[in-house]
Amino acid sequence: MTHRWLLAAAALAMAAPAWAETVVIRAGSVLRDAGGEPGGPATITVVDGKIQSVVDGAPPAPDGATVIDLSGKTLLPGLIDLHVHLSSDPGGDFRNEAVEPDEWGVVVGTRNALATLRAGFTTVREAGSGQYVAFSLRRGTAEGVIPGPRIVAAGPALAIVGGHGDTTGFREDVHAVLDQGYTCTGAVECAEKVRKASRAGADVIKITATGGVLSQQGRGLGAHFTDGEMKSIADTAHSLGLKVMAHAHGARGIEAAAAAGIDTIEHGTFADEAALKVMKARGTWMVPTLMALEGVRARLGKGIYTPTVEVKARQAIETAGRQVTRSKALGVPIAFGTDAGVFEHGRNAGEFGLMVKAGLTNREALATATTNAALALGMEGEIGRIAPGYSADLIAVSGNPLADVRVLEKVDWVMARGRVAP
Ligand SMILES: [Zn+2]
């Protein structure tokens, strides 16, 4: 017994991550917070994956520290994307995708996690995947087995029978075989499915509150769950300390989700004034995912999507960006999400330019992916800023994102939880 334990301890010591050391980063400029201004040359000291200090100038590094020279660059907090699907790639055939094994999702997700990290995203929220796929990726990046961002994972989405998160477009006997077990009808069954997701390891509950563009369900983009079902989902999730993210396009579905206490509205495509007023009153976050429609736009009319999907896609593209403009006007808080997987992973930062085009300032756009996204996750004491005690999630760019946020489309260097991205 003892012998075996000693061997295990020795193996652990050898596997001790390289970041269990002091790293000193010399930056040309540091933007500590989206609300501040970039300062002059500064030194950031990282110990065991956490920021220990940020000081002006270049004091001597402690003995044995690894020194990283980024003196020509601006350092800022690692970016946060609240809506990605790491195990999906764009434009696949829905029949093939429905029958891929979950193991394949992990392979694809491993590649996409690295692409996402290299794009400067050090935290992502995985917005729906096969059972255990996102949970496996989450463990892989947390333990440093694979390079990638911190993953806040939903697992399979809850949906109504035949809804956007259900498998649709097949014969009923095929649906029965492909069923992931997360559809629900009525408040009681919906509460049960929230608890089941929690038991499986979900960090957040994802629901499809309305129809969706890329599923084969052909009843448009309006509301799906009843008010009672959504209230049950929100209350049950909150009782377990979990937040709820609701995929929602149609205005009445958005309004009902916000009224039920759901925490973030994903997409929010057709949000009208009535829906946004409820969101504002409830403190519900808008996560616009404008890049998703860019991904869809690029594939329309090419025989990639089925006719059912083409109709819904054209409806959604018509109003692209309006939810951002309206949310800002009515004071609804906005956080950054892209729906990566609907477009190619690694292009996530394209969202910034689209947000600015829809009316956000450069500073507001940067805040959506740092301080705001951290708040929406309830992780504002850990990520979204460069400050002592925060996770060492850092990126380096050339130029000043407050002058032009599109400089974030080219990230030169990334550190996530103290590990430098390969
Ligand atoms: Zn999505």
C-alpha cells in the first residue's frame, strides 16, 4: 500500500505542471480593466497560475523566475466568450452530426479549444454538447492535459419535445434512439431534468426557450416552454446554485424567459421593447452572438442547409444587430457570446467589430468580453481583470483596443491559468 502510494506521489511530482513557478512578464503597457486606461511599461508577476502583483516599471525579477518579454505589447485580461460549441464545426450535414459518437466530439473539441485559446479567449461557456463531451474537455483544459480555455459547461440543453435542443428531422423511432434524455413537459419533469443535468456535472443549465435557426424543427422561432416550465427550470437551477442560459430568438419567448428569472438570453434576435424592459427590470443579460449570423450568412443558398433552416436563417439575418442597439438604448446589460461552431472556431473576436457597428463604443465592446462576462458568470472576483489574486489569464496585442477594438482579432500571446498557450 505504502509503496504504491509513494510511486503515485513520485508520478505526481514529475507531472507537476511547469507553471508551479514564478513567471515575470514585462509589458509595454497594461490595460488592467476595460473601465481604465492603458498604463506605461509594467511588470506582472504570476505565481502558481495566479497574478501576484502588477507594478509600474521593470523591477528586478526574483531568482529562478521565468521572464517573458512583451515590452512592445499591450497586455489585457484574457477574453471571455459566453456561447461556444467546441465540439461542433460549421456546415455539417445534420444527419451525420446526429449519429457521430460523443468521442468524436471530444476530438473535434480538443482542436477547437486550442484555436479558441490562441484567439485570446481564456474562458468560454460551452452552450450545449453531447453528454459528457464538454465535461471531458473542461477537465482536460483544467488539468493541463490539453491546451484550451477554462470551460464553464452546460452539457446537453433542455428542450421541449420536438424543440430546438431535441433531435429533430428524423422518423419517430429514430428520434427515440437518438434522444439524449433532456426534453421535458410540465414543471415537475423540467425540474427533474435540471437536477439530472446538475448530477451529470453541469456548471450552468442551458435551455432552448424558442425555436432555433439550425435545427430541423419547422415551427419558426417563437416561444417553446410554458411560463410555468421556465419558472420551474429557473427556480430549480438557482436552488442548486446554477445559472440558466436561454437560447431565445422570438420576442415573447425572450420576455417570458426573463420574467421567469432566467439569467442570460442567448441570441435575443427579435427582442422588442416589451421584452427588453422585462430584461432590464430583472437584470437579465443579453448575449447577442452576432457572429453566428455571419456564419449562417456565408452558407445560405449553397445547398448546405435544408429548406426548413434556410427560411428561419433569412428571417434572423434581416434584423442582425438590432438587439444590441436596442439593449444599449434601454440599458439592458450586454455580455459577449458568439455561437462559435456555427462559424469557424478562432474567429470569435470578429464579434467585437459587429458590436461596434451596432452602436457600442470600443470600450463597451471590450467590457462585454471581460468585466461584464465575468459578472454574468458570477466569477467577477476571479477573471475579467488584471489584478492581484486574479487568475493569470492574460493576452498581448499590438495597439490599443480602446482606440480600435478590432486589434483583438490578432492576439500575439496568450496565458491561461498561468500556462502560456502553445
Ligand atoms: Zn448556440
